[in-house]
Amino acid sequence: MQVKVRAFAMLRDILPAEHDAEVPGGSTVGGLLDHLSARYPGLGEALFTPEGVVRDYVNILKNGRNIHFSGGLATPLDDGDTVALFPPAAGG
């Protein structure tokens, strides 16, 4: 199945700003991120602590909803979903 991945801020230096990822049926957000981390060096370190936990300052949205409220990394994916990755941003 295909999932659209959107990256923001400094993550655009690691992976394309927007692209389609092919993942097996029944995949989860965690599985997608593992797949992307294997394909794009540096992504795993940007998203996860050494223990494999999503960093506190990283927001991951599935179809506009934070996965924190829908199962975390175990959130299931469906064909056509959009997953957005938001790292910390600063400015003023």
C-alpha cells in the first residue's frame, strides 16, 4: 500500500519534503518509520532516542492527527494515509 510522507523543517535535509512510500498491508506508523530510517541515514537519530522512543520534541501526525492520541507507533496505516513528521523548530 502507498502512504504519503511529508517532512518539515530540518528533516527535509534528510528525506524528501513529500513522497510516497510503499509499505506492506497491515503496517503501522512505527513500521513505516523503521522503513524510512533504514532508507535515509540520519532519520532514525533525528526521530528516536537511543532506546527507540520517539523524541519528546518530535510530532508525528497521521492524516492531521497526532499519533500520541491514536496508539503511538502502533497506530495502523491504511492505503492513502498521510504521515507528517515535524521536528523542533525555532525562530522568532
